[in-house]
Amino acid sequence: MVVSVVCDLPLFGLAFAHPAMLAWLAALAAPILIHLWSRRRYRETAWAAMEYLTAALRQRRRTLLWEHWLLLAVRTLVVALVVLAAAEPIEERGGLAAAPGERTHRVLVLDGSYSMAYAPGEISRFEQAKRVAARLVRESSQGDGFTLVLMGDPPRVVVGRPALEPTDFLRELDLLELPHGTADLAGTLREVEQVLLAARREQPRLTREEIYFLTDLGRVGWSLDGRDPATVADLRSRSERLAEAASLVVIDVGQPDAENLAVTGIRARKPFAAPARDFEIEATIRSFPPRARPGQAVELWADGHRVARKVIDLPAAGEAAVKFVHRFEGPGDRVLEVRAGGDFLEIDNHRWIAVPVKASIPVLCVDGRSSGGAPDAATRYLVIALSPREDEDRLVRPEVVAESRLPELALDRYECVFLADVAQFTAAEARLLETYVAGGGNLVFFLGDRVQAERYQAELGGDRPGRIRLLPGRLGPIVDRPETRLDPLDYRHPMLDAFRGRERSGLLTAPVMKHRRLVLPEPSASPEPAASTDRSRARVVLALASGDPLVVEEPVGRGRVVWVATSADTTWTYLPLWPSYVPLVQEMLDFLIRGQFERRNVAVGEPLAGALPAAVGETSLTVRDPRGRTETIRSRREDDLNAWSFADTWTSGVYAVERAASAPRGGAPDAAGGGGAASRARPASLFAVNVDPAESDLAPLTVEQLRDEVWPGVPFVHLTAWEHFERPTSFGAGRSSLWAKNLLAGVLVLLLVETFLARRFGHHD
């Protein structure tokens, strides 16, 4: 059952606390019967004097009838008002009614999705909802309790215990700010149910329960499309339980034809920029119904200044891509912003991208056979692929060392570490690599003849307690069987994006004479995320025609690990001689560095995180959010790292993280834990937090869809309170005491009127 009304007039009806008393309305017949019974009967007698009086009475007949009927109406109305007062009428407002003296617990659920920031007038939908909620609280009866839940993703209980003092509750309501996230209906209903259960234990005197959803009914948050059947079944069963215990009211503050424009995406071609070099980004602008937007301006801002402007034509419900090219002056963290204004929802008219500008990309190449570019060096071709140019302007700067020097190096100075045909690792060396990856570093292992599989398994397999697994599976035997065909697996992995559609690049025909079999575990069927120390999250990037993995990638800690089952030189494969080798290695490096880039660019609600070297010690960091507010956090010790995290990212924009003290010498990364030499000069680490573009679609769920698709069989009241919410309309449950008092006062007035009229008309005898 659903009641749908528009709040342009006061919403009320009448119910009765004691409806059985209405049976006494039959007593209304008593004055009428008495009146009829007492009517005088006349006998006609011919008498001259009476003829004279009869003629006079005929002249006053109408006046006398009017007087009698008026007295009859007053006396009948007196009886009716007495009966109605005894039945105690209750004013129903918003389709709800409470018994006299009954105390009510009202749960106010405010939609916290950022579409509630839509402001076609002076204030937004969210502020409208807060005003309606405040008025509901003010107009409630004394002794009622109020709780407040923000319908976000995840939902948040703002006032969990019923507030019996409206002033305290209104203060919390006034301080509530709209996050820039989406809404989770199922999670919100779970929180509401828990709030009700707790209130029943703590406030048993609140015998009545009402739940108010103040929302724009945005389809993204309310629709069940795409939800798994188990979630839908749980949501509906929970809704039915809530409806059995409480009255459900949906106060709709949305508009059916709201239009919107949004910057729905921003993508950089490279995961880093270099000073005085072109840096290209592409932004996606989308127009939502109902109209097209010709001549739409799109601007690029850098460090608070507009640096470019383009004009595009957007079709209705269509999108367009806009490319910008910008050059940064010097190294450090920078932020680019794309703006496209001109509508009533400001939040999604911006999108930011945090860009690390690096003077160089230091890369370490650990050679298992020799170093210094010797003819038999395992890294000889790898170094050329990483940096084909040897001039001073080259960006990637590989450094080659022998495997014996690995324990001497501070790995956090390097963006990536390549290890080619390294025979084995000691426990200390393995621990060094684990710490590096846990802090956000990247490792690439090329195999070869010198690799001792047993030692790799023992030190990198993560079998010992407290160790991080770097090996995605098990190193099998060497396969000495030439293969001349590689399988890109439909180019599903982003590392191969540059090769998609370029089958003639030579990648797929590179001969591989020998490889070591990588035995990967079967993917887990569990929906739980895999831990970095046990279950594999490895993905095969490139396979051989036989099905054996050739390139495998896996996220580990805050970094990534890549395993290549063949050599980095020509001892096992001719791939280094193929034209596809250089782009493959460079795409591999870009992909690995992009992991650090992605950690700087997150969605609303995702935590910011980083790590500091153990030498820094636990320290304080200052986080400045987009609104200019600052918060101090502390890093915490995790094995050989100081890790930090910041979870309060519910506002989109740019966040800056600064260390309380400057980093020590030796290449320690800054507060972001991004690693690399370029990070040493950064005064602050910048992070970009962007909204989920799905919420930019303002299409609402209709009340019919809400009834049929979301809450079938669930009784609720649907109210629309956008245009007329300023009028003195109450959405609370009615009160009966005022009606009863007014009716009794009316009885007293009518008795006085009846006495006066009876005396006035001369019928008091």
C-alpha cells in the first residue's frame, strides 16, 4: 500500500482513539424525536376570537419554524460534539496517527548521495531535507525521541540514541554536512534496524516508531538493478520487518526532469610528467537528459590558474572527449583540474588529477651474471630497452649493479627494480625486497640458467611466518622446447594496451627457446580479498602457445611484482632482438609506476595511504583537505615500515599530506610513500579525490517503481515536499488532545448559545 500526495496543502485526516464511542452518534436522534413528540396538537373550534389569533399566528409561522429548527440544530450539535470528544479524534498528518499520550521514536534518514547537492534554487536538496527534518522535530510532541542516520556508502549513524531534547538533536542536524559519495540502501536499512533494536532496549517508553526517508529517490541509490538476488531478498525482507514495526514515510525532495552536466573521467596517457615536456590528459564530459549543450566551455586549470579553454558540442544524453596538453616547469607534485560548469549540481563539474612531475625515473637493474654493460651481462638488452637514448635529457636512468651489491643499496631511491638471472637470495636480501614492495616499490624478475628454484621458493615463497610472498606460485622445471607463438589472452591486461590492434608489431611471433614453468594456484572461489601472504592474486599478462604463463603480474603490499619466465637477454629467447621488446619493457615500466600514480588518485571514500622507511621512525603528518581544514595523524610501525593512512576522504578535491619534519638524507620518500628520487624535494604530497560519476545521473525512481520494484507489498507513505516545503505543513504524527479540548470548548459555547436562544425565543419554560 502506498499513499502518494503533494504537500501544497496541509496534509491531514482524522482517526479516533476510541472509535467505539462513535456509536453514541445515534443519540443525535434524541433531540429530533423529542422535538417531534412535543409538537402541540390543535383542535379546531369555531370561535371569533380564536379566528383573530390564528390569523396572527399565520403571519409569524415562518419565524416560529425557523426558531424551532435553529434550536433543534444547536441541541443536536451539542450531542454530536460530546460524542466526538469522547471518541478522541486524532489528526493524521502525512498518513500517520498516534494514540493520545503515546511517545514516538522517529528515525530520520537523510540521503547522503552527492546528487542531493543539486540546487535549482537558493538552497540544495540536502538543505531542503534538513529544513523539513528540523520542522518535523519542532512540531512533534513533548517526550518524542529522534535518531539520525545518513544514507551514504557506507551509511553513518549520526545520532544513535533517541534524543529526547529537540535542541540537542537540531544542533547535530545543523552540523551535518553532505558527503560527496553515493548511497547504499541495503546498508542503511541494516543500520536503521540496529538503531530501532537499541532504542527498544534503552527507551522502552517510546512505544511507537516512525522512519522518515528524506531523499531525492535517485535511481543510482534506490534502484535494485544489477544487485545480486541475495542482496535484493535481504533488503526486501528487512524492509518488511521494518514496516511491520514502524511507519515508513518517504519525503521526496527531487525533481523529475532535473538536468545535469558532469566531468565523468580524466585520464593521463603517462603515469608521470617531466619538466618542460608535454603531458597529455583526456577528459570525458557527459550531458544527461533532457537537452543538448552546444558551445559548452571546458577549462583546464593548473595550480589554481586557468591554462587552457576549449568549446565542445554535447548531444543530449551524450558525451565528448576533450584533450589537453600542458607543460610543467619543475619537478614536484602538481594537480590539474578540468572544469565544465553551467548547471545546478556543482560537485561533479570538476575533476582533478594529481601528477608527479619527475626530473628522472631512477631504475635499478640487478645483474645475476656481471655488471657494467659487459657482453655477457644479463641486463644488457634490458638497459637499452629502458633507456634507448644516452643523452642528459633522458628520463629513465637505469643503474646496473651486481647481485652481490643488493644488500648495500637503499631501494626506496628507485621507482622499479629489475632482477635478471639472479641465482639466489639470502634471507636478508629477501627481507629487503619484501620491505621495498610493501612500501610501494615494484619488482620485475627475469629468470635464466643461474636461477636456483629451491632457494627462490624458500626465500620468496612466503612460507615462513611473518614473511611476504613475492612468488605468485611455484617455480617448475625448465622447459627446453622452442615456441614461436605467444598468446596475448585477448589483450585483457592493461600492460598490453599499446599492442591491441597491432598484431604485426612482432610481439606474438617472438621465439622463446627455453622458459621455466610457472605453476600458479587455481583462482579462489571465495569473494573475500586475497591476502598478500597466502592466496594468489596473480594475473597472466602473456602466455605461450602451450598455455604456460610467460609474463605474470601480481599486486603485493602497496607495490607490484612481475615475473618473466624467460631471460632478459638472448640466452633463452630472441625477444630482445624483436622490435616489440623495447615497447614491451617500457609499457611494463609505465604500468608499474602507474600503481603509484593510482594511489595518488582515488575515489571519494577510499583511504589515502603511504609508508615511510623504518629509519624515519614514527612521526606526525598533517593532512589538509579541500575545504582547508587540517588534521594531524601519526604513522604506525609495521615491520620495517612506518605506514600511515587517512580515511576521511568524503569531500572531493585535493588533499595535501606533509611531514612534521623533513625527510632524512639517503633518499627516503616523503609522507606519501611514493618512492623515487624525485620525491625528496616535494614539500607536500598531493592526492586527488574524485566522485563516482554514476551519481551524476539525476534520474529519479518513480513512486510506482519504488512500490513495484523495491518495496513490493511494503506499506509506505510517499510525500513530495520540494516546491511547497516552506508552507506550514507538518509531516509528523497527529495529536488528539487539542481536538478533544476544542470539541469540549465548542460544547460549552453551544450550551451558552442554546440558553440564550431559548430565552430570546421564549421557549425556556
